[in-house]
Amino acid sequence: MRSAARAAWIAGWLAWWLSGAGAHAQSAEEQADAAPEHARAAPRSAVFLLPDVDAETQARLRDALLAQFSLVDVRLVLEPAPALDQGTADRMGAMEARAAAFDALAAFSIDEHADGRWFVYLLDIERVRLLVRPLQAGGERRNAAIEAVAVMAREATRALLEGAPIPEALAPEAAAPERKPEQATVAPDAVAAPAPPMSAPEHAPGLPPIKRAHLADLRLWLAYAGTDFAKEVGLRHGAAAGVGWLGLAPWYAALSAELTPPVEIRELVAFQVVRVPLHAHLGHRYQHGKLFFDLEVAFTAELLRRSSDRNQPATDGVVVQAQPSADAWLVALGPRARVELLVFEWAGVAAELGFDTVMNTRDFRYLAVGPDTQQTFLEPRSLRPVWSLSMAFYP
């Protein structure tokens, strides 16, 4: 009886010990299975070297990148771009160094040129392969370029995560030749300049269409312009034409000229004055959708050419004098405000208001001098309003 009880106790103890060992073994297996999942949960990194541009552009670029990379399982690292020479080798070396610091699978950077173009560099760290794409980022195309850069970086990173190389469609215009990982240097002219645009698709799948470059960021316009030149004559009007450069967005510079009918005086004498206003403009442009709001300062140099017959015969003791006797220049400075509606991608209509402060009005007068009186036939206003209606073109 005692032997049976002892055998039952030993059997129970063995069953308990075996069940505990099984539970420990199962727990160890679960931990072993969970470990790779935990390891896989840590996302890879991508490094973007932010260019040295104005604060507003940097903020927009940062927001666009964060928004796009929220769609992929990658930790985005934003770093300021170091000072680099124009050589591709230096840029690629800096991108590789920053990528190595964060164990990144890709690195991106932007090289901004003086003409407003951006060259976007996309580096595949594992394959040591560099691609470059030029974008027009000047003027009103800055926002579209920022969004295109963010989408390109996201799609390149997505491809690398899937084990594929960066798609050629992301950079059809120019690409650096691949080099083997064991090579330590890259020829300085590997991607010295982009090749001319190829007959590739306008944009890769998933990328927003990128507008073609406008010709040197030019704005051309034709206008109907008017002013109140002098109190002795009515309102003056004529045609104007100008050309502006928008490459320093949001700032711009422009030159324009007017062609106006001559001013005619027919009192004691008859004569004409031909006006040739020339303008230099410097302003700031703000865009809201299809509307542009321009504030500028205009410097005006206005040539006044009198009629050739300056020595009129005296009438009843009255002598007509031209002061001074030669042609003269009026110099003026004043503000302008303009609103423009972009009707087409290449054309818009605008209305402008402003005024000029003329600095030397008394240098140009026609006088009738008598025994007891002196009459001014023509004297330009020192403060005069200006206005115009125009059609603008973006070639």
C-alpha cells in the first residue's frame, strides 16, 4: 500500500515538472519568434540635406517632406546641407557621410542655381548610385517644385524599401554612371551638368506634372497708360511696353517705355512738346492662386522734346521764352500697386495705380513775358497720378 502511494506521488511530481518545462520551452520559443518581429519593427532611415535657401522655402520644403514620408515606413532625418563646391564628388561624399551616420538607405540633396533651377540629387546608398533631376523652381513655380521634390524622395525611398533600385523615370534628364561599392572616388564631372531633356514621359507615375521652364523667368507686357501731365493740358495717355525678370522671386526688376501723342499748345503761339517716358521698376510679387499682387517703386526719366520753332515773334509787346532753351529731362520717383489675374498659364490681365513725384518741374516751362505780366503756358505737375491696363505674357 505504501509502495503504491509512493509511486503515485512520484508520478504526480514528474507530471508537474514536465508541464513546467514545457511551459518554459514554449515561452522561450515565443520570445525567439517575437525577437525578429521586434527587430523588424525598427524603421530604416533616409537623410535629406536641406539647401541654404530662404526661411519660407525651407519651411515649405520641410512640411512637404514630412507629409510625403508619413506614407512610408521610414524615419526621415532632415539635416542642413554643408558648404559644398560645385563638384559632384564632394556632394556625393557628403551625402554618403550623413547617410552612414544614421544608417540610412538613401540620401537626398538640392543644388540651387542662380537662374532659379534646382538640381535634385538622389543617392542609393547600397548600390552607390547617384541620380539627378533638374527642376524649374523660380518665381511662381517654387511651390510646384517643392512638392515634386518631396514626392520624388518618397517614391525613391519606397522603391529602395522594396529592394528595387531608384526608378530611372524619377530622373530621366540626367543620371550619373554607376560605380562599384569598392571604389572610393567619383570623377568630378560625373554629373557636371544635366543633359538636354529627352523624349521621356512628362512625369513618372505618382509624381505631379512639372511645368516646362519659362524663358529665363521673363514677364512681357503691353499696356494702355495714362497720367495727368500738366494743369494747362488735359489727361495724357498712350501705349506702353515692358519686360520684367522674375528670377529673384519674390522680388523682380523691370524696364518699360511709353509712346504718347505730343502735347500741343495753341495760344499766343503754337508749339508741341513730345514726351518719351522711360521707367525702371523694382518690386515684390505675392501670389494667391491665379492672382498676383505687385508692389513696386518706379524710377522715371522722361525726355521732353520741344518744337523746333522756339523763337516766336513778339506779339503786342509779349515775348515767348522757352526755359531752358534746350530739350530737358524730367526725373520722377513713385510707388505703384498692380493686381494681375492669370487667365492662361502663359498670359494674364492687370490693372495698375500709382503716382509720381517729379523732382525738377520748374526746369521745364514755356513763359509769355509782357511789360507787366508773366504767363506760364506749360509747366509739368510736381505730383501726378499714373494708371494703366495691361496684358502680360510669360514666354
